[in-house]
Amino acid sequence: MSAREEVTIFDLVKTLTELPGPVGHEDAVQDWLAAHWGRFAQEVRRTRVDNVLARVGGSGRRLLILGHADEICLLVKSVTDGGFLHLAPYYADTLGHAPRWFMPASQPALVLTAGGHVEGIIATASGHVVGGRNSKKEQLEWNDLFVDLGVRSRAEVEDLGVHPGCRVIWNPPTRRLGKRGIVGKAMDDRVALAIATLAGERLTGRDDLPYEVWLASTIQEENGLIGASSLVDELSFDLCINLEVGLTGDIPGPDERDFPARLGAGPTLVYKDNSCHYSRRLTDRLVALARERGIPVQQAIFQNFGSDGAEMIRRGVETALLAYPTRYTHSAIELVDEDDLMACVELIVAFATTAADR
Ligand SMILES: [Zn+2]
């Protein structure tokens, strides 16, 4: 075994996705990255709003590899006398109920407190006790959902440090599915951070980098690109490759005319989504480089999608969106393919080691 055996992408994805990092409480993810990136980076910075930045090395124009730490979540809205937690979503809700694709019920839950975590389950009353009443409603309303912590009173909830404002995440373990699949929560966007970490490790110690290469992990992407909006106040960047989940149409339901990308067919370079048009020049360069190196890539535009990349462009950084195909986005069973992830690592390493004037 060599002195610096590379950790596998599965191990990195499992570690990072299983960390709790809901919107506004990303501490565990940022702590892990600051410590882990600190093992190989020349410098690690943590900003006042808790973005993490690491300088991998090299000199020249600044190239940023970017992902976000936060995962979608619920928040405790109130606590009943019996000790149940009522919930509100992380986003600005106007429907009064969860949309069809957001299905928190019947998942293991983790409630984050100032002192640690409390396990529970996200529940709703079953047909045995509410009969046909609930089935008349088209959709569960937020107040039909609650967290059961296995306690009997509000006082016991308070003793656990749980109060309105605490974040709640669904909390399944990350596991393999089939030969190449990895399934679990928070693939959005911890897989990006796993890819960035692996690419950073591979670029470390190379004295031929034509860029000054940085990694960054932002907070609060899911509720409006909040962390990314101040990143360039910490440090200016010339180029950014933003890593995100990629939408696929290769399952029953979506129309492949709208979503032609497929799981396992390589990373997707995204030209445009609902938040911005990405740098055509940088995107085309990544596509050309991938083809030259025999790395499979797909090209797409995404609907119903946005990313930190829009904020980087707004702040003057030339940005491309490199997306790893992901099925069932924003669910507890986000599914990615190991080959797509390694292709992202290869493409980033190829880009960061190839001079721009080629
Ligand atoms: Zn994301």
C-alpha cells in the first residue's frame, strides 16, 4: 500500500452525503471539508458566513472548482403537548403542502440541535386510524406531517434541545445500487464536493499547473445562492467550474424531448438553465477537451433548475456548469453513477493541467 493511497469515490460520497448539512446549518460538512482539504491544500479559508475555500496550488489565472454544502431540509415549526414536531419546508412555500416529488413521510429523520443530533421518524397518521378521511384530500398538507422522536411530552422534547427553528433532514444511509449506482440523500451537492476533493488531491503537488487552483464549498445554495453571492468578496476568480446534480429523462415520467441526458452516459455540460446562460466559451472548451481525451460528455439545457454558477457570473466570474447525471433529485433516494463521477474528476484534472492558450 502506497503512502498516499487514494480514497475511493464511493467512500468519499458515502462520508460526505451522510454528514448532516441542512440549509443554514452546514457546520458538519464545512468542518469536515476544512479539515480534509487542510491535509493537502496550501491554504484553507473560512469566511464569516461559513463558506470554505482551499488553495490547491499552481500559479496563473484563478480557477475555482465549486460545490455547495447545504442539503434541502425541513424546520421545526412547533411542538405539540404530546411531543410531536410540526414542520415547515426550507423554501418559501405558497402551496401549503409538499409538491408530489417532495415526499418526506416514512423516512428516518435527524433533528439538528445546538448540542448534537436527535434521531426520529417523519410520520403521518395511517389509514388504520384516520380511515378514508385523508384519502379524500389530494395531497398531504404540511400539518399532516410530523416528527416522532419516541418521547411522550413537550418537556422531553425541550430536554433534548429541540425547539422551533431546528433543522430536520431525512436520514437514510448511502449505499450501492447495482454495479455502478450510489443511492442516498444529499447527492445534491455533496457528490460535487467529493469530486472536487478527489480532483484536488490529484492536482496537489504538481508544479505544472497553469492556473492557481481553488476549491470552494458554499452555504445556502438551495434557498437562493446565498453563500455564493459573497464568495468573490473574499477572493476574485477568473474561471469557475460549478459542479451540480444533472437532470435526466431516462426514467418513466419525464419526456426525453425535454431531458435527453441519461445516467451513466457521462457528465453533462449545461449551456443554460432557469438561472442563467453559462459561459459558452468555457463550456465549449470543456466539451472539446473531453472529446480529445476520450471522456464521455453530454450537452443539455436544464429547465426548472438553477445553480451557484449564476451568482458567480453575476459577480463577474466566467463559469461553466458541469453536472453529474442524477435521478430522483431532491429526494432521499438521489441516484448517481460512479463512472459519471470519475469522468468529472478526470475532466477537471485534464482542464486544470492544460494551458488556456491551446
Ligand atoms: Zn445543488
